Amino acid sequence: MQYVLPSDNFAWWNNRFALWSMSAFAFFYICAPLIYKIFNKFWKIFGVTIFLMLVNSYMINITFNMFSKIGNVSGADMLAGGEPINQLYIFLLGCMVYFVKDEKNRFALGMACLVVAVLTSMQFFGYELIFTACLIFALAFPIININAIAKKILTYLSKFTFCLYLVHPIIIENVSNFVIGKMGLLSWRAFLLIYIVCIIFCAITFEIYTYLHKNLLRRNND
């Protein structure tokens, strides 16, 4: 509920350890079965996504005005922009990519995303559209003859990236701030220490993933 309920201390309650995105994820996971049930075709999900992107600024303004009327709401502008319902279009872009794999004109759709991003000077969801286009192009032109070693490395890394994402706020909030505070922002020692800590956290997150993955598989098989 971190990014759903407003508070008088945005940094402590709503965005503690950068967990605002976890609030959005939880909302998306709850809604996912319903979304798939209703919008189970590409053109359905495409239409809803475009609509939400077009009205996004209005939805944010409405949310912001609602929070402003409550009074003593900290970070109302950030909270309004990050509300799960106002971030839903991002989740739906991912759903759209999932459905586009069966579409014959997926290359044209990817190009359309790039064209819109360029023509609007990246002001209309530019980064989201470019990332979506890259995923669509990956589906349109799959690399079949990828090097076996590269494929193994990419597969290995992809297995624990979400676990790494889950713990990255710890590095940002605690380790980075502490190290930079002690050694300075431009210190090579600070950079080296943060780099080493990141490697350690990568190893830890991979072990967490491996442990959870094995136990979940064992439980499902039982």
C-alpha cells in the first residue's frame, strides 16, 4: 500500500528503500488474471494501452488534485505520478509484447513505437516506447545461431536479475550513501568499494534465487 495511501512523510512511508515500484508490482500481479481474462487478444490490449497513455497526464492531475484536497500530503506530485493505476500502461506494454509474438505485422508496430518516440522528441513515453520496440524487434528477428557460450552466459544472468532488482535499494539507500559520505563522490576507492559490494550482492541474490527456485520446484513436484 506504499504508493496507494498518501502520508505526511513521503520519503519514509511511500518511498522507503525505493519500494514504490514494489507497490506497483503487487497491484499488477493482483490485476494480471483479470486483465488476461478480459483483454486476451492483441488488439484489445493494444487499444487499452494506447488509451491509458493518452489520458495518463489527465489521470495524474486528477490524482494530484485528490491528494491536495486531503491536506498535509508529502510528495503529492511524485505520489500521483507513481500511483499503480497511473503506471498500469507500462505493465500493459509488456502484455502487448507478449501478444504481439503471434502478429504478422510486429515489425511495423516496432517501427511505429520508434517513430512516435522520435517525432515527439522523447516527450511522449519515449523510453517506454523504445524499450518496447527493442523487445518487439527481438521477437521479429530472433537470433537463432547465437554463440553457445554467449547464450549460456545470458541465460545464467537472466535467472537472478529480478532478485538483484529486489535488493538493489539496499545498495542505493545504505551502502552507496555510507561509502560516498565517508570517501566522497569522486573517490576511486568509493567507486571500487561500491563495485565490489555490487558483485557480492549479485552472488547473494543468485543464491537466493537458486534456493527459492529449487524449493518451489520441489514443492510443486511433490
